[in-house]
Amino acid sequence: MGRTMGSGKYPMRYTNPITGAISPTSHYVNKQGIKKQITTKYREYEVNGEWLKPHLAPHVREMIRKHQNTKQGYVLCMLRLLDYNSKQREKKGRYLQGENEFIDNRRGRCDKLMAHFDKQVDRYGNKCPITHIPFTMDIFHQRFDINNRTKTFSNVSPDRIFNYIDYTEQNLIFTSQLWNLKKGESSMYELELALNPEWIERYKAIVIERFPDQKYVLQA
């Protein structure tokens, strides 16, 4: 049996981190006899007869969703994705030129990536510099919702101009997810066949500006 707290909507229960005993009490006594607060890790909410970890409870998910849909929250999610992608490549033995220049080990901070985004917006406006689609920052964060597994075409997406170079200030641009997905691993020849010619010209201009010595890669 849990007790109703927090949002006032869902009963809560706690697992004693030492004994494993479950109770409605949010404190426990450690081995030194000191009363300690039980952390969120050992808390559960009862929702529709099912005991859920906090990050799965509806009111907590809604709170997370609201934060992730702010500029700070969204950019922080991007930074975590960049870090995750880098670690996954390293696990597979794939190493890129340069290094991730946006890593910030301070909890909840993404200053470098935020500054890079703001600099681009100052230059091109709050829109994809390739497609000119106005940027959105929408994360649904709904449990088992299909939207968690789909892309929002207008959402901001971190795109490496050259896939063999890491997330550097020179190589990273923010585009719409539509452009990033279409670009993928495609060659310039394939992009020119399939996409709007105006998009291609804008993309080429950015590449030449960032990498003036790489004009040859733009030849279809």
C-alpha cells in the first residue's frame, strides 16, 4: 500500500535501499543509524493499478516534456544525443577526425552548443539554412506513443557537414530533420537528383564558406 503525495493523484511507495523492503515511508535508517531520505531511484507511483518508476508516471513525463520543449531543454537533449552518438561510434571502433567540441560535463549545462546555435540563428534566422523551414523544438515524450519513434520534419537537427569529421564548430550546422534525414549518407550527385535545386545551392554555399578547400566534393 502506498501513500498519496507529490501530484496528489498517485499513491507512492518506496524501496529501502538496504533491506529491499517496500513501504510508504520516504526515509530509512542507514547502517550508521542515521535517518536518510530515500532517493527518486527507489520511488514508484501507482498508475491504473501498475507501479511505475518516476520517469514513467504521467505527471512526471509532462513536467519533463515541458522542460524538453524549452530552448534550454531541447539543446540539452541534442547535446546528450551528440555525446551518445560519439560513444556508440567508439564502441564500434569508428573514430572521426577532430573531437567533439561541445562536450560539457556540468550537469544540465549546454553552453557551448547553445552559443553555436544562437550564432547560426543570428546569421540565418530561426529556420533551417538549407530548406528555410522555420525551426521547431517539439518533443512529445509520451509513454508508448508512436511519436516517440518518428521524426518531426521541422525540428532542429545537428548535422555534420562531413561525416568523417566529429562535432566541431566548423563542421556542425543545425538543419531541419527533413534535410538531415534526406542528406544521410547521400553523395552530392544523389542529392542533386532528388532534392530542390535551391536547397542544394544553399548547402553548397555553406560548405564552401566553412570548408573553402573542399570545393571538389561539391562536384556531382
